[in-house]
Amino acid sequence: MVGYSNLYKKRTGFKNDGVMIAWKTDKVSLVEFKEVEFKSRQETGCLNRDNIGLIGVFEIKGKRVLVATTHIYYNYKRSDI
């Protein structure tokens, strides 16, 4: 969209979804960002999915704000997740 910018991280693996942070460029400035991939723990099988995240530091009216979003597997039947 006009007047907006965004960060996007596609989920690892074969899925086509992911996470995004969007902001209005005349109000907010991106200072820095980090893409995150949560690796599985083979010995426990915990987090054995394609888990990702985005972390962005933004400047808004002279103040810095950290914004984060994740795509993490959840299953209420598994107590280890």
C-alpha cells in the first residue's frame, strides 16, 4: 500500500505463510530488525515445526519501540509445547 512499508519473513519449510510487521512511513521509522528461526530440539522432538519470528526496533516521535511477532507451533494435546 502507498505510504506503508513492511518486514516479512516466510515460514521455513514448504508452507506459504509467514509473519509481517507493517508501519506507516510518515509516522514511524525502522531503526533495525532481526529475523528469527526457532530450531527444533531433535532429542525431545520439541518445536519440531517451522517456527519463525521478526523483531523490529522503530522510532516514533523520538522514542524507540520494540515490536515482535512469531509463528510458533501450538498443540493443546502436547504438554511439551
